[in-house]
Amino acid sequence: MSQYSEAELPPLPYDYDALEPHISEQVLTWHHDTHHQGYVNGLNSAEESLADARANGEGDASAMRSVSHNGSGHYLHHLFWRNMSPDGGGEPEGDLRARIEEDFGSYEGWEAEFRAAAGWPAGGWALLVYDPVSKQLRNLAVQKHNDGALWGAHPILALDTWEHSYYYDYGPARGDFVDAFFEVVDWDTAAEEYEKSVAHFE
């Protein structure tokens, strides 16, 4: 039987109440312990189904799609937690700031576009990614973790805009939640992901 590495839920890199008052302890508890865990469980279940199908010389398209959905959800949530910090906020600096200004014209231009991605009516994710084909940064509005993704692009900043991310704290005012995200955004982590991308692809 083919083997797979079982996914595990990584712990939050800070306490559950560390992002208050911007994001509540209750939301982080539900979002991390229930929602993110659900994608981990779904990914492991799909991997097990694929392993069984391979052992029987069969294919399982449903399991393949589940790997894509749950695997993307798992990865993006892991990045989302690291993209926030109780010491976050402000604006990017250094090489990432320079690249944002080069690719979007200005930091303000990038932020306006990112906020538009976060306001996409269906919800999902607003992502800042590095596109290795065009060798530039791009913003993406992604639904259901993987619909609207760009092949080969490496996410460096992820904002979850599903309702479970903000409704308890902000009700339908998603824009207020986006404002709150910018109060805790960890640009150091985004810069690390950017540097990894550039080192690998350029």
C-alpha cells in the first residue's frame, strides 16, 4: 500500500487571546481548533482513500478533489496564523516593500487591490503571491481555498475572508475585519516567504 505523511494541526504561534481586541479569543479558538482541524482531518481522510484506491489498482477522483480542497485549506490556514502577530501592524519594509512598489506602483496601490480581493462577494481568501512565471507579485481573490489559484504561485500573505473568520466579532462588516487584520499583520513572516520565493525562482 502506498504511504503518505499524515497531516497535523500546527499550534498557533501565539496565545488564543493575543490578537485581542482585533480578533477575539473565541474566534481564534473556533477557527483554529475546529475549522482548521477539519481541513487536516479531511486531508488525511482523502489521502487514506487514495492509498486504498492505489492498492486496489483503482482511481478515486473524489479523493483527488478532496486533497486539493482540504490540502489548500490546511496550507493557507497555516500561513494565515503566521501572517498575524500581537506585535504586528504597520507597513512592509526592505526588499518586500521595494518589490510591492515596483509591481503595484505604490504600497497604497497594492493595499487597495488587496482589499478589493478581500471584498470578493463569495468570500474565501485574499492572497499576495509571488508568480514565478512572470516573476512578479500578484494579488488573488480565491474561493474555496483553490478556485482562482494561480499554478506555481507561492502565497506570501494570506487573509481568510470566510464568514467564520469574522462574523462573531464584526457581524456582516467584513471591511472592519480587514481593517483589524492590518492592525496585526506580520510583515516579517511575509518578507520571509517572499525571500524564499525569490531565492528559489530568480
